[in-house]
Amino acid sequence: MIQADYATQAPQPPLVTCRAVGKTWDTDGAPFVALRDIDLDIARREFVVFLGPSGCGKSTLLYLLAGLEQLTQGQIVCGGAPVTRPGTDRGLVFQETSLFPWLTVGENVTFGLKMQHMPKDARRRVAEEILERVGLSEAIDKRPDQLSGGMRQRVAVGRALALKPEILLLDEPFGALDVQTRAKMQEFLTQVWQRSNVSMVFVTHDIDEAVSLADRIVVFTSRPGRIKSIIPVDLPRPRDSRSPGFHAMTDHLTDLLRDEVDRAFAEQERVR
Ligand code: ADP
Ligand code: MG
């Protein structure tokens, strides 16, 4: 009996663990340390944002999580298995969507399932279900170039969800959109996340975007990227960017980042 109680109360293991993760690029024989000593757990259903100045290694860590690049120190485990290559448990969304222009929206969403030999009728049903989730049911037979930039990014999110990932990895997915569309997309992504069981890792250099989205914000130092601080965001959703709580968070993050941005800027100037 006591054991059963224990079982129900036992905390779930994290979905992702990063232990002492580092990445050194080998550029023309000269080692270039991009990331160092990254220790991070990501819970199931958690929304984690990576925030830091340009060049601090946010994308690098995301690609390591994706298995698109190989780490040079430490270990990353996802769902109990070491990450060594891309997998359908980890969906990807980039800033520039790479939708296939010759396929319809529905065909784009289920392209990965076609590769897995899912029959056409079943794919159509998945496309309908996913496009309803991302609010684009009407667009199923349209081509990508008939959609706005924001709609194309919703298709990209849908395409990533179609493979039933455990976690979505998003690299500045709204970075190319105008400010108003961006705010709408943040609401959209929050809703998609709340209605799903996926964890999210979202890369941005935008403090407001980080506070709008995150359960926890991982603040990076300038290069070589290390974790400077992990900030929980305990504000109710949907988040109001005009609320005092929101402003307190953005002020705190601005202070945390100021030194790092100065350092990153000085380094960029030196490189030139
Ligand atoms: P962020 O996404 O935070 O802007 P990145 O992860 O893209 O930063 O880059 C971190 C550092 O690693 C940068 O200095 C960048 O120039 C370097 N870098 C990124 N990709 C490569 C690569 N393929 N080869 C060598 N250096 C790289
Ligand atoms: Mg980047």
C-alpha cells in the first residue's frame, strides 16, 4: 500500500538531460569553443526558452538536442536514450521554413508520414486533424506561396507535430515576422502547446518573446556559451505584456543580459 502511494507520487524523470555538454568547433584546425559545461534537465510538457546574445551558442545547443550536430563533451539523453542522430521524437522548426513549394499544405504536413509509407487516405486524415490544431483547416489544398509568412510557420509547426514528437525544437521561428504577427504567433504556439503533451525548447534573443512563452528561461553567457541563470516565469497565461509582473521579468532579464550583450558586441567588433 505504502509502495503504491510512493509510485503515484514519484516525480517523473526528465524527458531530456544534458550533462556537462560542450561543443568545440574545429575551424581550419583551430579549436573554437562554442558551448561549455551545460547542465540542464527538461521536463515532459515543459516550455523552455533559450535566451542570449547572438553567437552565444543557442542554436548550437538546439542542434545538439536535435542530433544534427555531434557534441564534443558530455552527454545528452532524450527519453532514456543518448542523442546521436535526428529522430521523430524530436520535431524541428526553423526561422526560414523549408516547405516544399510544389506540394499542397496538407501534403507538406504529412510528408514525413509518406516517407514512413503511411497510406494516402490515412495521411489525409492526419493532415485534417493537424491543420485543425494549427487553425488552418481551410488551407489544406493550398500551396505554400498562397499563405502569409505567419501561416507558413503554422504549417511548419503542424508538420513537426504530425510525426508525434515528444519535444519540439524551435530556432527563432518567428524571427522573420513583423511585430504584430509575432505576438499572434506566440499566442498560437502557447495554445498548441497547452493542448498537446509535447515539451518545447524555443530559441530567441528577444526578452519579451521569452517572457511571453516560457515556463523557464535559460539565460546564456556570451561565447563560450554557458548557462548564466535559469529563471522560472510564474505568470498566468495568456500573458499580458503590459502587466507589472511581465515588466518586472523583462527588467530583470535586461539586467542579466546587459554584460553579456556588451561582451558579445566587443568580440564581434574585434573579429572585424
Ligand atoms: P546563436 O544561435 O546563439 O546566435 P550559434 O549557436 O549559431 O549562436 O553559434 C555559436 C558560435 O559557434 C558562433 O560563434 C558561431 O560563429 C559558431 N558556429 C556556429 N556554427 C558553426 C560551424 N558549423 N562551424 C564553426 N563555427 C560555428
Ligand atoms: Mg542562432
